[in-house]
Amino acid sequence: MSRRRATLTLPPWFAHALRAQRGPVPWSAVLRGALAAGPLLLVAALAGHLSVGVAAALGAMLAGVNDRPGTRRASVRRLGVPALAGTAGLLIGTYAGQGTSPVVLTLLFTVTGLLAGAVSAIGPVASGAGTQLLVASAIGAGMPLPESGWQRALAFLAGAAWLLSLRLVLPSPRTTAGALRFDAERRAVAAVYDAVADLLDATGGPTATARRAALTAALDQAQDALGGLGLRRRASSSAERRLHAQYAAALPLAEAATALAWSGDAVSARASLGPRRLAAAVREGTHTGPLPAPSRSAPALRALDNALLHAAEAFDRPDGADDLHTRRRTPASLVRTVLGAGGREYGLRVALCFGASAAVAQALHGAGWYDGHAHWYWLPATAVFLVKPDLGPLASRVVCRAAGTVLGAMLFAALAAVLPRPAGLIVLVAVSGALIPVATRHFAAQTAVVTVLVLSLVMVGGDPQASWSRIGDTLLACAIVLVVGHLPMPGQRAGGVRSRLVTAGGAAQDYLTHVLSGSEDRAARWVLRREAYRALAEARATIDLAAAELPSLARHSAGSDEIAATLERLVDTTTACAVHLDDSGRLTSRHTEGLTVLLDELARSRERVGMRDVRLPVAG
């Protein structure tokens, strides 16, 4: 009992530091990691160009950090865009570090950090690109390799391209014969139908809200999986169009299931059998067969039955549509995101952390801290990773980074004392590369593995005393990021939370306005519904992260979870209104009163937590 109480009273930031992700071992990613940096370094060693191999291995390692589960086409953007940014950063850092004074280099790094940090607010791919740009620029300026800037950049890009090629060519363990091209896409679409069935089973029970959130996540993942490179709007083959049509057929099912969950009335187990069979048909690439029809005793049940009939027709067509019911983000919207509150605040913090750490590192280098070696890049590169909020709350990631670096440095020192050089170090690089996909479950473990890998590359590159100085650099970076993370910035704090809530409030308003307008354009309605739920999911993730910060930071976003929860209930109610309007053409008093109560609650919550800049939906 005492142990349980101690666990429950842990501070949120410390509890987050102890939390690790769970799941099966990603064996395909492990194989890619083993075949990436290590073999590249081996080939370079056999060719007599170890320093070229070091640059290529760095490119493969940084690409491996971004190698997450998903479709092959999506991985081109998720790995390729950051790799291109890293290549540019390596060029910038290499040429800027040649004969540039420490003051000028620090100013350049500060401006680069401001731009990269602000752009990171666009999304995960942009965040990864900004990180690689800054890390590679620090490495280019601080790692003394004999090659010129363009040679380093070419080797770095080749290393990342090698890992990306492995990602595109090697099959996953669950790939069946003939399904290599769309295996991940099929699993993503099938997961949507399974999530619909889970929500139907949970309707009327305590887990309905969690199941609706899981359905939103499944729809987001499927939409991203089928979106491909984001460079074209239409599918390129009949098989791809069929998958798009199967995804689109799930949208009215999800809408009806959400309306049933909103009603709170349990439905029979028969209701979920149809979505389960549709999920199996997508996963196995077969026909659906007869689908059991649910009862048609209520508007939402009639909508569910109609959606099942529509899905059966879509599955039986030899070819399908290619509409993913999403809108392309315009350049103007991207600029607004970069210049918004979240982009400005994060950009300033990245600029201060990157610039200050670069200045301190160069001062320490000039004072002889690195024993005559020019490897001062570790300090600013560490600061870049530490300042990233998507790696966890500030205090949590500082603790994990410090612990992981100490563990990794000690482990490397022990191994380096007994391993032959360079053969043993090359093997160590290959083993570390294979462990990165598993270590990403916890930031401290990932830091330890990456520390071993980078120190192996540094030793291959000619620095035999890197281990212990890296611990000091990491602790300095932790101190810099902690100080900058608590500095007051121009404008209001918690800019990331506020900007996400503003986006979610605007999306909810657009969706509500469309539904209440009586428009019969269901495709447009599904687009707006998807945008509203996706924006709410992103806001929820940002709020949960902010709540796990130290109290001095968490208090700035206190109460934002109330606004997000009310917006979620409002979007659910809007969905129920849409389904009922389709059936009868008018709303009941329960629907209208529900909308009124939620809008009033939103207004009170916004005033109570002091977030008056968050746009409130109105019922028109």
C-alpha cells in the first residue's frame, strides 16, 4: 500500500521520466538499423576513407532516429525531408566554421535556431527537419574532418538515402506475398474499421470516450498513411484508389458510431459485427460477404445500417475513388503557424539555447577544455535535442538526457578499452544502430545508445578522449536549457497550448456552422469533422505534455484541459446533430440544449483560465 501511495504522489515531470512506451519489437527497423551505419563505416574503412564513412554513418544514424512505424511512402517524407535539411545544415556549419570568429558564428547559429524553431511548429516532419538542420550545422562547424563541405554533405546525404532505401525495399515481418506495396496502408485502414467496432461495443459504457479518441487516432493514421508523399492529390493505381474508397467508406460509419456513443444508449453486439468483417476484408484483400444489419430503431442506428450498405458497395467495386477528405495546407496557413504564438515562443527558445550553447562551447574550446581537440559540437547539438518539447516535458527530458549520457559514456569507455580498433568500433556502431529502434521507447535509453554510437564514430574519426568530456558538455547543455526554458518570453506563456486550442476552436466552429447550415454536402462535412477531431487530438497531446512540466511552467496552461474536453464534447454533439438532421431534417430539444450548455461552458472556462484569445464556436 505504501509503495502504491508513493507512486501516485510522484510529481508529473518525474513520473513522465520513468514512463516507457510498450509494444512488440520492431524487427524490421532493427534489421535496417544493423544494415545502415555499421556497414557504411565498414565499406569506407575497406576503401581507406574512414572519415567519409563517419559522415555517411552520421546521416544514417540521424535518419534512423526518425525511422518510425508507418507506410513506405510516408517514410520518404518523414526521413527524406529531415535528411535534406541535415545536408543543408552540414554545408552551412562546415563553411561557416572555417575562419569565422566565434561571435559571428554564434550570431549565425542564433538566427538559424530562430528560423528552425519557428518552422518546427508546422508539424512533426518540420520539427525533425529543424532539428537535423541545427544538429548537422553544429557538427559541420565543430567536427574536424578532412573532406570539404560539399563532400561531407554528399556523404551525409548518401548515408540517409541508404537507410531510406532499406526502408523502401526490405519487407516488414507481416507482409504477405503480393501485398508488399500497400501492406502498411491496408493495416491502417483495417484499424479504422476495428476502432469503429470497438466504439460500438463500448457505447453506453465507461470506456466510450476513450474508444472515440482511439477511433480519431486510427483515422488520423490511416489518412496520413494514404496521403503518401503529400505531393499529389490523387491515387496512382486502381489498388490505391480501392484503398482510398475503403477508407472513405469508414467515415460515415465513424460518424454513426460517434452519434450512438453520444446518445449513451448501449447497442447490441450484432452492431459491431459488420465493421469487424469489413476490417478483415481490408486486411486480407478479400470480399466482405454478407454483412449483418443492425437494428434501425433510432436515427444513429439507421445511419449505421446505411453506412454499412454503402461500404459493402464500395468494397465490391473493382475500382474506387481517391478522395481522402482532407484539405491541403496553403502557404498562407503555414506562414500563420510559423508566425503564431507557438512558433514565436518555440523559435525564441531554440535560438537562445542553440546560440548560448554554441558560445559556451567555443569559449571552452578556446580555454582548452577539450584537450586540444576541436569536437565542441556536442554541447549545442545536445541543447537542440533537449529543447524539443515533443521529446517530453522539460525537466523529464533533462533528467533522461543526463542519465542516458552518463550511462552511455561509461558503457562506451568500458567497451572501448577491450575492443580492437577500428574493427571493434565498427561492430559497436552496427549493434548500436540496431538498438536505436528499440531504445526510442524511452528517451534515456535512446540517449545512451546514441551516445555509444556517436562516441564510436568520434573515436574512429581520431578523438580518443571523447567520453568524459561529453558528460560535462551534456550537464552544461541541461543547465542552459533549464534556464532558457523558464525565462519569460514576449507575449503570453504556453504559446504552443494556446495556438493548438485556437486551431481546435476554429475547426469546431467551421464544423458546427456547416452542420447547422443544413448543407447536404456530406463530403465537405466529413472533411470538417476530420479537421476538428485531428486539431483536438493535437491540442490534447500538447496540453498533456504541458501538464507534466515543472509547476512553474505547468501553471501557465492550467485549465486548458477543461477547454479541450468541452470542445471534444461539442464536436461529438455536432456529429450527433448531423446524423439526426440527415434522418429527420430537424433537431430535438436535447440537441439544441446540449449545444447551448456546451457553448456557455466554453465561455466560462475560457474566462476562468484567462485564455480569452481562444476563439469560441457559436451556434449561429
